[in-house]
Amino acid sequence: MDGRWTGLADGVLARRHDELDLTTGLVLGCTRALVVDTRGDEVQGAELAAAVRAVTDLPVTVVLTHAHFDHCFGTAAFPGAPVYAQAGCAGALLATTAAQRAYWVRHYRDAGTTATAAALAATTPVLPDRPVCPRPGDRHVLDLGGRTVELVHPGPGHTGHDLAVRVPDAGVLFAGDLLENGAPPSAGPDAWPRRWPDAVALLLGTGPRVLVPGHGDPMTAGQAADQHAELARAAGGAGRDRP
């Protein structure tokens, strides 16, 4: 399998993947399991689904942190699961799927990774069907049975529709690509660089012990605060954000 679990707290795990140094997540309650992000195509999603089933046979709920392909194109591997995302995510995915697929298929073909290119070319992403948190600062609570998790939209940052997953009883927060460990956070054309530091500050204000980035190993609160400072310095030199 392309991945390895890291335990962060009782029933809270991060899965590290070699492909794009991606990090996904799994949170276990008594009656449901929550999967955070689904990888970049149907084959990769199936690998993650099999790894989840090796840990638990609980019914699964999926949360997508944002609409970039590497985090959400694998959702078809979780048939029947409710799929939560920030209210703008489905529209962003509809608008960008073709361009994302074309760009990354070309990237993988040029790199000689033909199997990944073929898998991505054959993948049609599943749209999230449970939109939540339409406004910055909004929160939505999910009950997993004996454990609640909180979905948080901290405002625009890496995208305009970022969604973080907070596990209060464990002190763990899955931040998606608002944070990245091992490299500066990637700011694509849909990023909001001047508002990104505020989004990370809101997440840090919830008091997490461990923060799981979208790429790289889990981070301490101190490491995340250092990255927040870097984002704030970069925001000072950024142009005006989109309206």
C-alpha cells in the first residue's frame, strides 16, 4: 500500500502518502468513522478506502478540505458516504475539474508516471453533497458517536472554500492546505494571500495540540505559529486579494 498511518491520539490518525507528500486523516467514533480527504484519483482513493477498512468497519463519513484534485478526486472509493465540504467547494470543483485533470495528466505523462496519468484521466470526481459553513468563522458539528468533531471555515486562504476539521477531545486539527510541513504553503491562482494569515490565526486560536497539514508530517502548535508568521510576512508584500 502507498501509505502509512501515524497515530495522533486515541482513534485519531493521519495517513502519509508518498505521492505529492499528501496527508489524509481518519477519526474514529463509536458509531461512525470520519475520513479527511480522499486522494487524487479513483485508484488512490481505493488504496485509502482499503487502508481505512483495515482499521475499522464503521460506516464512513467524508470531509473534503478543498477542491484541489489531490485531496478530493478519490471520493468515488467511498460509495454511499455523506461528503461534507464548505459551501463553495462543489461549485469550485465543477468549474475546475477539466482544467485540473488536463494539467495533471500532462504533468504525470511528462514525468513518465503513465499509470497515474491514466488513472487520473479516467476519474470523474464525486461532488460533495453536504455543504456547510457558508460564512467565514462558521462551524458545523458532526456526531461520530461518543465523539464530536467540528468543521470550521476560517475564511479565505489557500482557497476561498477551505474547511478544517477539529477534534476537540484529542487536541488535533486537520488544516488541509492552509498549512504545509516541509515546504512553504502552495499559493495557486485561487489563493487569498492577504487573508490567509487570518484564517490560520483563527485555527490556532482554537488551541490545537497537533495540526495536520495537507502535505507533510503533523505539526506542533509552535511549528504552525512559525508558518503563520511566514504567511503574514508574505501577505505584506502580496497584491490586493480578489474582491
